[in-house]
Amino acid sequence: MKTSFQPQFNCSDLHIAAYLIANGLQLIDIDKTDRKRAVFIFSDTEDREELLVAFWAKQAKVEPRAYIAAIKEVKERLYS
């Protein structure tokens, strides 16, 4: 049986994680192994790198309510 590999992207920044969620990336899991730093694990997409470039260049576009909802979602999953 052949298993397909799903590319993943990991980050440890809550605000980047929320930004990616608000832009449609799927948060697969949160690795809480290190008690001081969580790692957010996403299904990678073709536009993820472009989104991050825009984020760091301060040119990111995101709907404010979607971003706020994404922050709440990340925090709920992080602290549950």
C-alpha cells in the first residue's frame, strides 16, 4: 500500500500561526513536547512562502475578524 507524503510547515510563533490560519492553511497539530515552546504544524501549501514574505515585509492582507478568530482558535488548541 502506497502512502502519500503530505508536506508540512512548522512554526513556533503564535501570531504567524494565526495569520496562516486566517489565510486558509490547515493547522494539523500542535507539538507541546517542549514546555517552553509549542510548535504549530501545518499542511504546507504552494502559497505559504509568499504569505510569509508578505507578513515579514509588512504587506500582509488579512480580514481583521478572521485574524482575531484565528488567534482565539490557536489559543484554545494551545491551552486545551
